[in-house]
Amino acid sequence: MAQNFKLALRNLNRNRRRSLLSSLAISLGLALLLLMAAMIRGEMDASIDKTIQLSSGHIQIRSSAYVEGKSSLKWSDLVAEPQSIIKSLEESQTLNELMVTATPRLNASAIISSGNDTIGVQLLGVDPLSPANDPFVQGLTAGKFLAPDNTNEIVIGQLLANKLGVGVGDSLNLLVNTSNGNVNEQKYIVGGLYTTHTPSYDESTILMPLDKAQSMTGSEGHATSIFILLKDSARSDAVADAIQGTGYEVTTWQEMNQLLIDTEELAASFMIIIYLIVLAVTATVIVNTLIMSVFERTREIGILAAVGMKGRQIMNLFLAEASILAVAGIAFGLLLGWLVCLYFGKFGFSIGDMGISNGMLLGDKIFAILTAGDAIKLTLLAFIVTMVASLYPAILAARLEPVDALHGK
């Protein structure tokens, strides 16, 4: 075995440029695959995280009459006395240790206008002091966040403000439906601007103190849902099972984001095909290198066969050459891929507004996340594909007849 690798190294050194380019092809192919895997994982992880933090939470408690996607303000569709439910959750030591926060939220469809500009938005009534508002507080670009005692101000997304041409201190007209089917219109002051770096969300969501939202929509003492964030998302099912009550339903983030989970699974399956295509292209370079080597060394192969080297040994010699090229290419590819992923993991890749909002929240940047599992899986896949592709030239060399090979046929 050691002799085979010694001969293989000598043979590869005969044409160093060709060997280097062949190994480099594997490196670039593997580096590309690592970057693709890291970007896909980064995109899906960020989408799930943003959807949980901004939209679904880990768990929601809703009315049993709640209809997904319908912003109904009928009292029968809302959670009555949400604060009493939250108090009962916090009194449970087990649940309290698992939760970050539980807070009521009220969702309502609204129309916001400034001058001649009118835009349909989602009104979100929140408890100004809840930790669930951290993404908005940390993303403030101007002004200040909501205060419990200031019910004349709202906070809107920076992108929405740009569309309307307004800033902090400007007034807006807000039109919303009420629980009894009427329409209520009031004027508010823009108290702050925020960005979550999620364009589809920032340009369509305005924030208002919960008490004011309830008063404006005629839904006092009610909430669309109780928004719950956990310390560990893996405990969602266990916490949901522990929450019991009549008149409402408990839904986990997996159930609320089934489309997102299905998309992630579909993307993972589709990427395997892309990986194989990229590796097949790079493997053809190795095949071409070894076939050229077979034709150039036909007489040498004939001599080896004539002095007693068996076909299997000749095949092993060419496979040893392929494995050296593969290992060298993979080693450099891992280093190159890691550096590229490190760069995009820090600075991200800007994608702007993808225009996707229904069931998925995508940020304006994708940050690469390369895991050890992905790196190992792609490394093994690259090596296996390369070795399988090199079987053809190795078998071709092993099947050469000694007499014909000595005559260069």
C-alpha cells in the first residue's frame, strides 16, 4: 500500500500543473458547497428565529374559535381576561422557570394615511414593558419606544415611514375596524421608528400600547393571543401540554409555522441534488486527468504488467493517485470554504426585500452558518464522488493487454 502511494506521488509530480489544477477543481467545488450549505442554513435558521421573535412566539394561547389568518375582533374570537391566564401561568413554578415572558397581544387590520398616501397595515397592540418587545426596542432608529402612560403615540417601521414620507413627531391618521363591525379613525403622533431588518414586516406593522389598541377597537379586556417566549424552543411541546384550560387552544411554533418547516425540509432535499451536480462537474476534472495519464503511460503500464503486476494492482495505483488529488483538494477546500463562510457569517450577504411575508419572515441579509455536521457530510460526499468517478480510468488502465500496451495500442 505504501509503495502504491509512493509511485502515485511520483506519477503526479510528472505533470505538477495538471495535478495542481485537478486538485484545485475539487477545492473550489467543495468550498462552493460549504458556502451554499452555510447560506441555506443561515437563511432558514434566521427565518425561523425572526418568525418566532416577531410573529408566532414559541407558544400562543388563542380562543378556541380563532381562525388562522383572519384578524377578527369579535369577542368570541378573542381571549378573554388574558392577564388572569398569564397570572396562572406565572404562579406555576415549573412553567415560570421555562418561560421568558408571556404577554397579551392584539392584532387588527388597519389603514394608515399621511397626506395623499394611504397604506394597509397590521396594528399590533403590545404591553410596552414586555421583554417580547426587545427586537423593536433594540431596533429603534429614531425617537423612543412606547410608554404605558403615553397613548397618543405609535411606533412604525422605518421602511413604512420612508414610504409615507414621515418622521418622529409627525401625525398620521389611523383607521381600524372595531369589534362590533364599525370603523374608528383617530390621529396619532409618530413616537419612534424601528427596524427588525425584515422588510416585509417593517413596512406593514405598527405598534401601539395594548390598552389604547383595545380601547380603539372596542375589545377591552380581550386579546388576540397570549404570546409566549421560552428559554428553550425544544421544550415547546412539553410546555404546551402543561398549559390547560377551557375556551382556548394552545398552539406551538411548529404548528403555526408548518409552511416554513416544510420549506426547510424541501430545501434540504433539493440541495442534495445541487451538491451532486457540483461534485459531478468537479469529478470530471479528475477523470480527465487520470484518463490522460493512462494514455500517456500506456507503455509504462504494459511494462508493469509484463513484469508481473496484476490488473488489480494497476487499478489500485490509479486509485491511489485519485485519492491523493482528492485529499489535497479537500484539505484546501475546507480551509477556503471556512474562510469564505467566516466572512459571510460576519458581514452577511444582502438580499434586500424578497417580497415574501405569508408564513415566512426573511431578513434583508443572510448570514452564513457552517456547522461541523455539514462540513463532515460534504467532505465525505466529495471524497466518495471523486473516488467513484476515478474508477473508470483505473479500470481502463487495469484492462490494458500487456502486448498491446507495450506497442502503445
